[in-house]
Amino acid sequence: MKTTKFRIYTIIADIIILGLAFLFMVWTKPASLKSYLPSHLPFFLLLAFLWIFVSLMNGKMHRGMIINLRSLFFKVLKSNLIALAIASLIMYSFREYSYSRTIVLGTVLVATILELVAGMAYLAVKRAVVQEQEVEIKGKKRILPDETEMVETLDLGNGSQPITFEITDYLFNEIKKEAGEEVAGGIKVMVGNKAGKKHILLSTGTVLNVLGLPEKQYDYIINLRKINDIKNLNLFLEAINEKLKKGGYFLCFVETKNKRKKKILTRFPPGINYIFYTFDFLFNRVLPKLRITRGLWLFLTGEKYNVISRAEALGRLCRAGMKINREALIGGNLCIEVMKESEPEKSVNHYYGLLVALKRIGKEGKIIKVYKLRTMHPYSEYIQDYVYSLHNLCEGGKFENDFRVTSWGAFCRRIWLDELPMLINFFRGEMKIVGVRPLSKQYFSLYSKEMQERRIKYKPGLIPPFYADMPETIEEIQESEKRYLDAYDKSPFITDIKYFFHSVWNIIFHHARSN
């Protein structure tokens, strides 16, 4: 049934795309539409028939056939070129030479481009990473403290256990030889008396040096090599998990993207430093993210020099079954100590595209996937509880100092660009224009039992009553939603109209923005 619907939808979409391309090319001709439209209509009808027929035969419109950019480009280009070739052959056979080559070739070219754009949008939706969390409560412009300040003010030590062992002078000297006295001293403070009787010191960037170790034997593993230089980092961390006892510790280093930027800007003179930083940004952050250039970047760098944010480093460790115990700045890098808590998550989707699919509670308590532009660093979904434990909720119900949000993401939230893909949910009938915001399970659990039971009776909305009332605390947010639902029960249409214009007024004149 789903396959049939998919085919019908794609046929309709393809006809619309081809029709728009044809009308566009006719419009570009100097003569009027009345002249070219009737004379070229037979060509369009022939091309449309061949376009759909060849697409169906070639699998372009089959569900599950287009799974990545390579298959998308191959199916679209192959089908469209075959359709154009057959149409040209038929026109040549019947001696139809009067058709404009600009309209004929231009229609195919424009339609192909539109199909590729639509296909990439489809892939972005289908491959959007499903996440439990991405808090996007609205409020004032986000101003984060410096990363150094944030880390230095942490007071963690979660799960520290008194194990009767401390770093020996021999081990301290070995660390000192490899990484310097500052790093050795910092590690000694981090480890304290937790190292246990069975420990190992590594300085490796390959998983092969970990796989040979005995499983579930170690109380503490230290790796002096920055995780930026580790190939197949997720596999490496999974291997570390296998070697640790339950409750064992792992200590590693990462050069965060903020530290990398600061190092580049301070190393070179003003003006020149930003030229070097721009080059580094394009080479080490843009090239690895684009599938078309990632192979080249891997060839040139050997997967070293990975630019990793603090949020991504913590998230990767948590995905590998670790619990964050301590963070500290040692030797100019971020040192992270984690404790093995569970087995790694094996079913993770490593694709982080333009969209994310956020698990939200919809009407009748059903879980729906709400689409948004990705505004957080990769793997941020794994440290939701950690961020909550550090900063809790503050004014407006948002997380204070949420370092998971990227600079670009913060900008998108301020101009509402991140919310645009939610129109997908609207057209699917999962959401309406005005209504209570679809909440994550974690955020939903903060509501009172009464509000939980009441709000799932309604379809969630793109524009929540939050913007009309601008509440500051979780209690005020619940009261705001209660007032909206009370009014909605009495007069649904009038209430939504009232809240819509009130919210728009606050957004325009009171600067209510995504945070």
C-alpha cells in the first residue's frame, strides 16, 4: 500500500516538475506564450509520457531504490537522458524539426535540476537522524560563556569510587616523557585514587592497538593521543568499552573546535590569522562534511585533524556506553574522564544531515517525528541528561549555557529558519498552525500529571501559546498552555486566530526568537 502511494505521489510530483520546467522555458522565449505553448504542446505530451514510463521502468519512482546521493543522481540522470533520447529519435523519425532546441533541451535540464533538488530534500527527510531531544524553547539571544570558563566552573566527580591505587612515580614519569609535566600533573589530579590495580597507559590513534587487549579486565585506561587523530573513533571507543570492567574509567583528550580556533587566531598576526582560520574551516570542517569531498579529505589527511566540538566529544563517549565523570583543561586540551555504565549503542545512525527528526509526543500520546533543521553539534542527543544535570532549566524553560547549539544553529533559531521543515508535519496532518508545542518525553515528564493527560487530547501546533504569553518558568508555561486549552475548548477557531496574531505581534515587535 505504501509503495503504491509513493509511486502515485512521485508521478504527480514529476508531472508538476516537468510542467513547470516546460512553462519556464516557454516563458524565456521572446515571443508570447500564445505562440510557443500550442506549437510545442505535442512535444511536451510526448516527453511527459516517456518521462514517466522510463522512470517507472528504471526504478526512479520505486520505493527504496533511491537510498543515497549516488543512487539519486544515477537514477535521475539515466532515466531523463533515456527519455530525451527516445523523444528525439521519435521527432527525427517524423521529421519534426520545428521545435525549439532551447525549449526541448532546457525543459529536460531544468526538470532534472528540480528533480535532483526534490530528491535531495526527500533524502534529507528520510535520513534525518532520529533524536529524543533538541530543546528549542524561545527567548532572548543566546550568549554563552567562554568554553574555558564553562569547564573550569564545573564541579562534577560523579561516581568517583575509592579504589586503593594511585598513579605511581613510574607511571607519572612515563606520562611526563610522552606528554610533558603539565599533562602528567593534570592526569594525576584527575585520576586521584580511582585507577585500580589493573590499568593501562596508551598513546594510540588506531583501534588495532586496543583490540588485542583482554576484555573486561581494566579498572582504568588512559589514552594520551587526542581523539581528533583517531581513525574510526566510534569503533575505537566501543573497543575501549569492551576492555573496561563495569564501573571502570577511561581518560582521553580532545582539542575542541573552540580551542583550535583560538590557537589559530593567536598564532598568526591580526588579519592574517583570519585568512588561515578561513582556510582551516573550509578544509577541515566543510570538506569532511560533504559526501562528495569527504573521500578527498580522507586521502589527504588520513582522517587526522578531525575538528570536534566539546558537545560531539562528550556525545560520542556517551554513545559508547560511558557516563561523564569529570572535565578539565589540561595542557591546552579538554581532558574527559568517563566511567563505563553500559554497552555501546550499536544501532546508531552516523549520518548527520541537514535535518533532524525529533521524537515528540503528539495527539493521543503517539510518538511523531518532528522535522527541524539541525542546529546542534553531532551526537548532542546523547548528552541531554548531562546538560540538564549541569544547568537545569532557567528563564523561559530553556537550558542555560546549552553548549550543544552551534553558532549557525543559534542564528537559524533567531530567524525561525530551523522551524521551516515542521511544515512537513503540518501537511502530514500531525500538527496544526496554533497549538501546544510537541514535547520530548523528558520535557513532557516535567509537566504535572493533569497537564500531561490533558494536552495529549489535542493536536500539537507550529506556534505554541508560549509566544502569546512569554512565560518564564516551567510552571508558568503550563499555566499558559492551560489558559489556551480552556479558551480553545470554548471557541477553537477564534482562539487560534487570536493566539496567532498575538504571537506574530510578539515575534515582530517584542523580538521573541528561537534560542
